[in-house]
Amino acid sequence: MSEHCNCGHDHHNHSEHHAESKYEQAFAKHNLHLHDEDVAMAVAKLIEEKSPQYNTPEVMRYLLSTVELTTLTCVDSNESVLSMVEKYNKFAEEHPELPPFATICVYPRFAKLVAQSLEVEGTEVACVVGGFPSSQTFLEVKTVETALAVHDGATECDMVLSVGAFQSGDYEDCADEIAEIKAASGEAPLKVILETGALQTAEAIKRASVLSLYAGADFLKTSTGKIEPAATPEAAYVMCQAIKEYYDLTGRKVGFKAAGGVSTPADALKYYTIVRELLGEEWLNEGLFRIGTSSLAPRLIKEVTGEDVGKF
């Protein structure tokens, strides 16, 4: 990285300015000058031109392997979570010809229950961590919660970017937090949720993506599903652009997860098209594309098998 930036500060004597310079230099490597209208037009054109060719039985079947079967409500209980897992176990046993879902995603208090009751090989145990969904708690609590979730059997972790701090320009704090939670997650891949509906603009989404990538995110994820708008194709497009640029610069592949409001096969196909066109088949083949959902799974199953399995 260059030792100079154009922010007008002397970076030679102050460690905090060195840190600030690091993020400014990271931003400088990426195109952050995005206009929402241009992104919307590019996405509409891409989906219109490319999506129809991917609307095939093979792609619909593949999409099953991207599903993170999710329950994240205040009324989740041991009984309800176990019921979901057991229904999925039974479905997978009856359909060995279908790919397994990517994960079952739950609150950390259910990690042990899912880890002990999940019988489907190839399906991981994912937990939301770090004070989900607002991320408004102490860093110490966030890291301990992450470590406890992994100890109890979580093999993937999903955290939320501290959006308020990010919007205030506290980039160093945001990045350090991601790095510390990543350290607490150990071998478990860490997905960083940008909460794109709160970021609102393409430029802010791109900046948050770049920050999270350089801080060590293993996946970028759109949303918690707790605020509107949740996932949008426009946000996905910007995030995948950032992932591609980052890969070209560093050689490190980071995954993409759409979550929140992805409820129909047609919705899922839009995100598939964006990932396929911007990132390529490698991302699809290496498990680096995910969809977090509760309602999509039975609809995809009906599309693929004709079977109405109802809610998991």
C-alpha cells in the first residue's frame, strides 16, 4: 500500500492515523463512486438478459444446496427448533437424490440442540452471533457469545456490522470488531451482515463491503431480515462487485449470502444470476453462494419435486 493519502493528515507519528490510512487506502483500491440509478439499470438489464437461460430444473435443484434453513424469532423454543430439524432429517432421508441444505441457522442458545439432532451429512450448523440483530452490545459480549456458539457446535457464524459506528465513520472500530469476532469464531467461517436496508445507498453498501472484506469476512451477507428493505438484487450486485474486485486484488475468495425476503424460486434465481455472472461458476461450485430463508425451502422443493412438504 502507498504510504501517502490525500486526507491532509500526517501519518508518520500517530498509530491511529496509520490505522485510518489503512482503511482509506483500501477504499482507494475500489470504485466507490456508484450511483443508485446506474446500479438499478445494470441489475435490471442483467436479470432480463441472463436470468431466463438459468431457469432450468438443474439450477432449481442446485439452489436447494444454497439454502440456509433459518428460524430467528422471539418464540423459538427447544421444541420448535427440534421439530424443524427432525422434519428436515426425515425429508433428507426420504430424498437422497437431492442435495442437502447448506446449513440450519439458529440463535446461539440452540447450537447444541441442532448439532446433536442434525443427521444430514453436508449440512452445517450456523448461528447468528454478536448481539444479533442490532449488534448494539459490548464487544466482550459479542466475542464470548461467538466462542460459546462454536463450543456448542456452531460450524458457521453470522454477525452484524455495527452500522451506526460505520455510518459515523468509525471504520477502525468496525474493522477491529469484525477481526475480533473472526478470531473468536476460529475455524468456523464468519459471515458479516451489512444490513443493506439501513445503509441505503450503493456507495455506502460498497464501502461497508470493502471494509468487511479487508477486516477478514469469509462471507458478505445482505440483511438480518429484521428491517425493510431486506435483500435486494441491487445490494447483491454491489456486494458481488466488491467481492470480485477484492479477489482480483488479493486472490482470496469470499462468499455471498442473500437473506431476508428471498421467498420464491424466482427471487432465488435473480441472486443466482448475479453471482453466476459477476463471480462465476467457481463461487457456485465451491459453496460460496447462500440464501438464508425459512419460506423459500418448501417452495423450491415443490418446484423441483412437485411435492408439497409444508413449512419446516
